[in-house]
Amino acid sequence: MRNTLIAIRLALRNLRRQKRRTALTVSGLTMGLIVMIVAYAMLDGLTDQALDSYIQYETAHLRGFPQGYLNDDTFRTLDKLFGSADSLRDALADELDVQTTVRLHIPGQLIVGTEEAFIEIVGVDPERDRTVYATLDQLQSGESLDHKGGVLIGRKLAKDMGLTVGDRPTLFARSAPGALNSLRLPVIGILNTGHPAVDGQSAYVSLTDAQQLALVNDSANELAVLGGNRKNADKLREQLNMHGSTLEWQTWEEAAAGFLYVMQFRRIAMSVVVAILALIAAVAVSNTMIMAVHERTQEIGALRALGFERSMIGRLFLFEGISIGLLAGVLALLFGSAIVLWLHNVGISLEAYEDVQSGIPINTSFYPSLHASNPIITLSFGLILTALASWTAAYRAQRGEVVRALREGRL
């Protein structure tokens, strides 16, 4: 133990003795770790914000559909509905103490003069929908939806079709019995959520108007449930099935599976970049330690002559490398965390790219997020990296012979 403490003191003294070289090595490693912290914080923030957007505007925590409704992902007709929608919604809300709402999704067209666009017409109960989704109140202009009627159009869809508040487009769809039907409603508001499906492909009307368009009565094809925590969605589904539900349930995670796959791929790509930076940093630390070994050959011989064991000499240089990693890690945590917190407060604007349909459901700004695991992983990464990079120098230092080190100045 005593020899270990001596080795640590000598390691710290040697770092102070070569201040310039130590500063350059620490600076390079610190910059690499800062890049790692900021990059992963941006990726985590992007993921968190996008998942919140999915839950707030599209998936809730859990959605129930008629059996077989999810089998056809390309085009869903009105041949699969569940009746007594209001009663089912209220029963589940009372039994499980959750927020619920029903929606009626109708594939249709938006017609403005000679222009037309294929969209999804979404019928909602304005009062109950607000307890589950945040869609109806994300207005760019106009008024929100109520039971009086009207239609809410997404920002991008309104821009593409040249619609403004007060215009009266036609909603056209094939009804549940198979007949063609249409409604002509005034645009009462323009939505701006940042979610591509909402802003560019959807029109929201009252549930009554949607049922009138589909020629159905008290029927819907989505029952959305919002529980306390998104992580409990699977447990909530089990509870719903235990209550004898005949609906087919889909969690937010299953609905956003494609997005999560893309983000996982991006994380892998980010890890490759981090690995390249780590290799560069490892080479720099390794060169620094090897130079230290060559410069202090006679010192190593003297320590061996004084009774230091070979393993203690190796630990001396290993402690030097770990000390560099610890210092760089602490500095990176301080500066990297400060940068992330600043970016989290001001946000990163994407207004210049707002018309680019990226498929990521975020608004015109996103905010990096510093998860608790990020600093811990970064500090551990820095320590392990410098320990491995110092191992070659430590091994070289401990294998030298005392006499040759003192006489010839080489190991």
C-alpha cells in the first residue's frame, strides 16, 4: 500500500514536471470527450423529443383497434370498426383510472378547386381528445376545434393546398357502406405540431362530422389510452386484456418501431465516429507515455535499485496515464455539460429546414438532453482509454534491467 501511494505521488509529480506535454495531451483528450458528450446528448434529446411527439400527437401510450385493423399498413378502409365507442371509452377510463378517447380514421381526399390531396380524415371528440392528445391546441393560426364543426388542417398541408383560415375545402371519402360521400367545412385553424403525419397528411374534424361522412353511428376505429408513464404501456395492455377487451392493442413503442430502428442505426454510426476519435486519443496518450519512459530511463533504473519491484514501475506509468484520463474526464464533464445545458435552454433552430420532410417528428427547434448515464459513461470511457493506452509504456518500463538502465540509459 505504501509503495502504491509513493507511485501515485511520483506519477503526479512527473505530470507537473512536463506541464506543456501534459497540457497538450489532456487538451486533446478533453476535446474528444466533449465531442462525445455533446454528440450523444444531441442524439438523446432528438430521440426524447421525437418520442414525446409521437405520444402527444399520434400514439398515446396505448391504442386499441378492431381485430385485423393493423394487418394492412398501406391502406385501411372502414370495414373494421367497433361500436358503442363512447360506452367502451367511459368504461375503461373508470375501471383503470386512465385518460381515454376515441377517434375515427377515414382515408379520403382534400379537394380545393381542381387540386386534390390524399389525406387521413380524423374524427375526434374535442373535449375528451384533449385529455389524451395535445394536437388540437397546437395552433399556428385560427381557432381550435369544438363541437360546432369545422376542420383543422396541418401547416404543411395547408401550404401545399393554398388554404387559409376561412376557406371551405371539400372532404371526400368512401363511407363504411361503400358509397361515396363528402363534406364541405370551413377551415377554422391551422395546426403546427412538427409531426410530419399531422402537419402534412391529416385533417381533423369533430367525431360527429366524421361519423356523418362515414355513414356510421357511434362507431370508431381507435381507442387511445394515456396512463401515468410510457414505460408501463405493456403492463397497461395486460390489464386491458384481463378486463376482457376484444381490441387489438398497440403500444407507443410498437407504433414508433421504425423511428427507434433509425435512431439505433444513428447511434451505431455515432459510436463509429467516437471509436475513431478514441483511437486518435489513444495514440496521443500512448506516445506521451512512451516518450516519458524514454526520458526517464535512468530514473527507472534508480527506482529499481532502491527496491521498487517491476510491477510497481509499471503501475507508476499506468497511474500517470490514468491521471491524464481522470483530469481530461473531469474537464470534459464540466465543459461538455455546460455546453449541453446551454443548448438545452436556447435550443437548436431547424427553421431553415422546416420544409424538408425528414420523417422525424420534431418542431422547428430541438433540445439536447443530458441523461445521467452520459457523464458516467464518458468518464469511464476516458479512464479505460488512457489505462489501455498507457499499458504499452508501463510494460516497457517494467521489463528493463537495472544495470543497463543506469549505465547505458536504455531499457
